[in-house]
Amino acid sequence: MRAAVFTGQPGEIALARIPDPDPGPQDVLIAVKRCGVCGTDLAMTSGEGWLLPEGSQFGHEYAGEVVAVGSEVKTHRVGDLVTAVPSGFCGSCHHCDTENVVLCKESDSAAFGFAELAVLPAKQALILPTEVGLSAGALVEPLAISHYGVRLSGLCAGQDVVILGAGAVALYTIYWARQFGARRIVVVSRSERRRALCLKLGADEFVVSDENAADRVRAALAGKPKVIFECAGATGMLGLAMQFAGAFSKIVSLGFCMAPDPITPAVAAYQCISFQFLVGYTLADFHASINALERDLELELTISSTISLDELPQMMRALRGVHAETKVHVAF
């Protein structure tokens, strides 16, 4: 089969022919149909910070069709359409006790989405309803990230929210904040590019980040937000978030910045600001995301481009620079 692999050279992705995987007794083999490009795919093949090992497959936002099942699998059949939970989980370690499957260190990753075929345990292949197609199925994983973040933030109905960034994580956070009953949602972004999409998914106001942004946010909310979601993942974002915070605000970091991001603790202390850093999701967040896609197909508006596997290396090079993409999908 053909698969994308990280060469070990900064920013370089190669397409390779590797042996077809064989499912074990408790596994399913799926023909991958869609896989989304995530910011962590770019970061972990960049040559800086946390890197994938040389020769690694990658791709964790994927959906496909079951083409074979292991001898012990009773829950799946050939032809089922599934979305992948790419993080393996044993179900019995102290990390699994939190239900956050990403924290488990006892099981292998199943992040093999940029390949024609992928094997994963049947428990990690969630069957999609007929109303949810494969393009939507590949949105489940990033939607689950934002659902987990909003859910654990403690956001309550009637509270105001600020969201920093307008990329995929931010867009899905807008959607979930609205579903959780936020009173008003203001998005702060460095450019106007995704204003219309942010408003479509539930934002009330869109503010371009400049020296007057904090004043415009306060005017839009008639005060200060209860929760600020940092979804940009760049250095300086935590300090920026503090500019919008009020007394006892919470700043929730979903951006997964892989570099140091200094703040001044005394400034945060003087407002009694709390910080929450989150990664991952539970199976419940996956199911909530599948249910959302079943009723809100407008979430597919976040898919900005669909490309072939052959086009992936060039697209990843483009995404490392200035670009207009929101969510790029590889289609097989």
C-alpha cells in the first residue's frame, strides 16, 4: 500500500510503498477514505520541538470503510463506515481511569490516516450513522478535542466567552460554546479571513487583534468574559488572553503550543485568573461529536480543500507558510 511518512528531514514528507497491514484477532482493517491535516502534523514534522521518529506514518483525523475484521471481532462487519480513535487505550491504567484516552501510555498509537489501509483495535473504530458521511467522519476527532475543552472548562449557560484564533480548533470551540449555552461569544483573530465562518458557526462578534482589541471586546460583551479559550497555539497567546480577562476569569489553553510561552504570574494573580491546559478527549466526546455531525452538517463548511495523497507533501509545505486553508482533507 501507499502511505505518507516523515523522512526525518525538517518539513519533508515522502510517499512510500509499505506492506499491507494485517488485522489481529481483535482488530479491524479499514480502507482509509478521508484524513484531515492537523496543526500537530505540521509541528511534529517541522524539524523543531517534538518530532515524529524518522520513517513514521502519521495522520490522526481519519475515517474509512471496514474491509476485514479479526477472528474475535463481533461488533463490526465488512462495509461498516467508521471514524478512528487514533490514541490507543488499555482501559486499566491510572491514566485510563481519567477516561482521557490520549493520556494512556500502555497502548500503541493508531495514527495511520495518511495511508490507503490502517489497522486499529475494533474498540477504536466507531461506527458512523448513515447520515454522517466519510468527509464528516474525518471531522469527529478535531470536534472531540474542542468538545472536551469546552466541557472541562466548566462553561455554564449564560456566561460570556472569548476565543483566540480562527483555525479549526477555534471554529469547533465556537460551535460547542454555543451548544453549551454561552451568552455571547467574541472571536479575536489576527486577520479578517474567517470572519464569516466564525459567525456562521455561532460567534456573535469578530474582532481583529490590534492595540484596541481589548476595548472592542469589552464593548461587545458589556464587560469581561468568564472563559477565554486560547486556540491559536502560538507563543504570546497566554499573555494576550490575560489582556481580555477579568477577575476570576479562566483561560483554557487548547492550542497545544510546543514552545515556552512566558507570562507574568503577578499580573494573573492580581485578577485571580486561573489557567487550564488540556489535551485529548474521551470516548464520550467522540460520540457527542458524531451526534453533532448527524444533525449539523454545516460543520463540513470548515473543510476548505480536498486533495489526493500525491498532493499531500506539497500541501504540507504550503501550510507551513501563509495560507487561506481551514481544514484540508486527503481523499482516497
